[in-house]
Amino acid sequence: MAFTITGQNRPGRWLVTCDHATNRVPEAIGDLGIGPADMARHIAYDVGAAGLARALGEALDSPVICSDFSRLVIDPNRGEDDPTLVMKLYDGTIIPANRHADAAEVDRRLQTLYHPYHAAYAKLAARRADTVIVAIHSFTPCLKGRALRPWHVGVLYSHLDERFSKPLISRLMRESDLCIGDNEPYAGHLPGDAIDRHALQPGRHNTLIELRNDLISSEAAQLAWAKRLAPILSEVLAAL
């Protein structure tokens, strides 16, 4: 299976997504050639993000879709022509099985994983005319050889649609204990990425929230963050 859906029939306006939910490598793909320690790192999935996404969906009474394959197999948050769709090197780790993946192998992964995930995502997003997409990701506190990242939470968005994210950033900055990243630690738009495909092109309200992964490493922390974020998201939406 390329995805899991939780709360498919919940009535809420939100669609909570998690593009990098798991480090699972489907049996049909085989071994990627890297060890368990690397597969447990942020390079293989967004640590803690799936638990947070599911808890947030429950708090918002809205459905949640999570990928069910590692981003190292194929990255569902990249366009099909993006050179990082199948990563060969990530944060100092070479992925041997991807180094020589030819066009046929990439297409196999597209057909069996990437396309089914996005088809299910599109169907959920279309269930209501007023769907709001909130994508949940996590980031590592420090990339190899780089400075520590100071943010607790990053809010990412495209310059093509700041309607929801800018007010969300302003609201989060009122939380005195948090350091909030405005399009940090990454730029918020890649042509063909999941938000571009399912929110920008159809014109849906959207935002992408990045939590520093050490803050959501336990189930208790994930639940606490969901409880904190849900009313903030609802407050911002109500004010639009």
C-alpha cells in the first residue's frame, strides 16, 4: 500500500497530510543499501511527523493521509521532473540502490507508490469545496557540518498564496516560548510539490508546518503539540 488514511469520514474542513510519514521500504523495491542507523534518521522519513499528523487530524475532526514508503524510495513531495525525486545522496549518506536507478526503475516507483498516493490525496482534498490543507513535516535540529537550527516551528508557504500562512506565523509569534521560522528552515515552494499540486493549482487554503523533530519524538509530545496547534489553526482560519 502506498498510503494510509485515518478518519476518512470525519466531517472537518481540514485535510492533514504527512508526505514523509514512514521509513518503510516496500518489499518489491528491495534493499536500498544503507544500514538501520541511517534508515532511522531524518533522511529516510520525518521523525515524529506521522504521529503528530494523526493526532492533529483527530483534534480537528478531519481526515489524515500519510505516505507509506520512505522518501528515499521516491519523494512524494517533489515534482515528477525534480532531480531530487529519487535521492542519491542525502545529508552525507550515499543511497546505493538509487545511484544507478534508470528511467524504468523510477517509473516503476512512480506507478506503484507516488501516483497512488497522490490519487488518494486528490480524492480526499476534493471531498469538500472549502478544504484547507495542512501538511505536517519535521526537520532535524542540525544537518551534518551545519549550524544548529534555532527554530521550534517553521511555517512554509509559496509567494503565490500567503493567505493562511502569514496570519498563522503572526499568531504563532505570540507564543512567547517559541522561535518561529518564516519559510525556514527551507524555502516553501517547489514547482510540482504536494502543496503546489493539491493546493496552489486548485486554489485551496494551505500551509506547511515543520516541527523540529526532537520536540515530537514521543507519542506524548506529539499529542501535546496537536492539542496546542489545533485551536491556533482553527483561530486563524476563523479570522480569514
